[in-house]
Amino acid sequence: MRQIIWLLIMSLSTSCFPNRSVQTNRSTAPTASNVERQVKVTLDVFSGKENPTWLLSEEQADALISVLDALPASVPSSFFDGLGYRGFLVTTTDSESGETSSVTAYKGKIRYSSGEVVKYLTDKGRRVEKLLLESGGARLDPSIHNVVEREIEPPEK
């Protein structure tokens, strides 16, 4: 199972960073040395208004890959499509082939797709959503940041 997850992560990694040398030693996480493609994050929160988007830095993309690498596989599941917070979408497009790879994160569920490949992961600690929210930094209106933060970490009952 870990090999499947590693292949999934490497697929995201190589689609995001084509000049990155793929290392066969799993204990050494890949690094983004020659980023040619942009990794775009969209916070899916608005209806009838453009959702906030921003680009990940090399370090943020590496952190995302590391978190995804640690997540267990899960069964396919559906994602919420109503009003309000609907998660994060991370996309990258291969400029040569036009193929788009994406990661969707919502309520601890992760869906990765690239071409015809679709994989699902479980993120009980919602680390991917937390990392992506923090990556938005000053680009996010503080009120939107607070709403999403409360969604990700609801108050204890």
C-alpha cells in the first residue's frame, strides 16, 4: 500500500516539478530544485463570487508532498457541493501535454487525480487543509481565514 501512495505522491511531484530528479530511496523526500510549473491553490468557499487563489512556494509544495506521503489510502468518497466551505483544490498543469493534476481536500478526505488515475486518502488530522489554509497567508481576508479555520478545527463540545 505504501508503494501505491508513494507512486501517487511522485506522480504529483513530477507533474508539479518535471525537472525534479526522482529518487528511488523513499527515506529521502524529493526536493523542488527547478520549478517550471506553478502549483495553484483555490479555497472553494464562495458562490457567485470568485474564490481566493494563490500559488505555493517550493517549500510549501514540498511540505504538501510530505504530508500527502504520510496519509493512508481510503475508499472513494463524495465531496460536499453545497453552500459555504467546500475545501481546497490544488492544481498544476503540464505546459507541454496540457494534462492537469489535482488534489482536493475537504473534511479529512483527499482525492488526487491525474489523467485517468484517481486515488483517495484519509487525513484525520486535516493536516492538508491546515497547511493549505496557512499557505494563503495575507492573501486571505482575515474573516474568511477565521471562518475556514473554525470549519477545520471546530470548537470542542
